[in-house]
Amino acid sequence: MLRRRLRESGYILAHEVTSEGHRIGAVALGEKTTGRSYVGEDLRLLAAVTRETSLRVHRLNLEQDFVDEVVARHHMEEMGKFRTQFFAQFAHDLRSPLTSINWGARNLLDGVVGPVTPEQANYLEGIEASARQLVRLVNNLLEVTRLESGMPDVELAPVDLAAITRESVAKLQVTAASRSVELRTAGAESVPMTGQAEKLLEVIDNLLENAIRYSPSGSTVDLFLAANGGGVSLSIEDRGPGIDPDDLELIFEPYRQGSASPHSAQQGFGLGLFVVKSWTERMGGSVEVDNRPDGGARFTIAFPAAAGEERPA
């Protein structure tokens, strides 16, 4: 059809221009004004012009693709910065009122304005536990914005993993009791290591709260502290549904969550395990997850022992 249209327009020679296997046009010649015929040299020149045109078009397409990619990447970076700034401001705006709710509930439980009845205490403990959970979600948002902003590594110092674990368990006892879940700790009473106490507490809080959320009523969450072979570890096991094998490598990514817990309507932002992995690795440790043979999930964080500490194999 193209050739017929060219002939009807007075062209007698044409050579297709292609790019990446697709026809994008043609170089066409009409009759010479001198009336002479085209010779082999003319045909070779036409073929060379066509090849050069195809190369130039292909190069233009590559340059356009590159520009489109740069613009898209810049747009993604701008959206990432906007998201980070929005979440940081959102978290800051939420943290103050939540802290006030938590502080007020604790004061009432402590009898600052007078004694409370057992029934009132139950309600107040529920308010305090819920406020702490929301504070943790907000803190996770702030932690992610810090991590994505390229914050420097944490400053490490000698700490006791066992003592930090006990602090986390004490903090979340009310949350566990509200779901009729028992927290049990076993293993070494003192586990010296090198780390950052505040970040370790965040790591354990997130793992422990996650285990409680996935635990059925009347079950237990077990924490095992170990110090051997020159390293230390903490394992947290629940009796929940476990983790889908397809999710084992994805649950540590930000804003990714595994299957919802059948035992709790509470859902987070999909940031807790990302925070766990990020801070654990920044403190020189590692985190692993697997499913228990008799049901439930098991998360294990492991670190080198404290400098100067020698552990029996």
C-alpha cells in the first residue's frame, strides 16, 4: 500500500526506514529533473542514507527512553521524600497526645487522684496498653523515616540482653494478659553483649508484641536467652498459625505484612519487622525466622558476645 501511494505521488524509488524491526517510514525519490535514470551509485547512496536515518532514529529513541527514565526516577525520589516528610510529621503530631493518654492512664492506675476500683483498673490498663501499642506504631514510623534518611550507625556499648528482655516482658505483660497469653522466659539470667539498649528494647518490643498478636487465647509465648560459642541470642516463639513459606523472605520489607492474625483485629503498618531487621543488623547482629514443628512462628536475633566475654561451646 505504501509503495502504491508513493507511485501515485510521483516517486519511483523508495527504501524503508526501520527501527528495532519496525517500519517507521521511507526515503523516497522522484524522477530526476534531468530525465536521466538512476544508476547503481544512486541506489547505494539511497541505501546508505536509509541506514544512517535508521541509526539516528534508533539513537533518538534511546535518548528519549533515557530522559523518560531520569524523569521517572526523579519523580519517585521526590515522592519518596514527600512520603518520608509526611510520615515524620504525622508521627510527631500523634506521639504527643498518645504520650499524654498513656501518662494519664498510668497516673490514674497509680492512684494519683484517688483509689480506683478493680473494674476501673481493668479499663485503665486496657487504655494504657492500647496507647502503648499506638505509640510503638508511631515510633516505628519515625524509625523508618530515620533509617531511610541514612542516619549514622548507632553507638555501641556493653549491655545485658537478658535485662533488656525482662524490661520488655514487664512492659507488655498487660497486653499479653488482656489476650490471655502467658509470657515465659527461660535461659541465662545475664547475657552481656555489645549493643545499644534503646534500639535493642525497640527490637524486642516489636518481636514480642508481634508474637502476642498472633497467639491464640490461653496459649504461651516463650522467650529463650542463650549465650554460647562466643555469641548471644534471643528466640521468641508463639503458638499462632505460623508464617506462610512464601512470606518468609518478604515480611522484613517495609510496608509488607504477612497474613493477618486470626486472633487479633489489630493491624500495623508493616514496619515493625523492618525496624527489627534494620537495627539488629546495624548492631552487628542477624535475625532469622522459621516455623515451629508443632505450630507457630519463631524469631531469633543473634549477636556477638560482649568484648572480653568468652562463652563455653
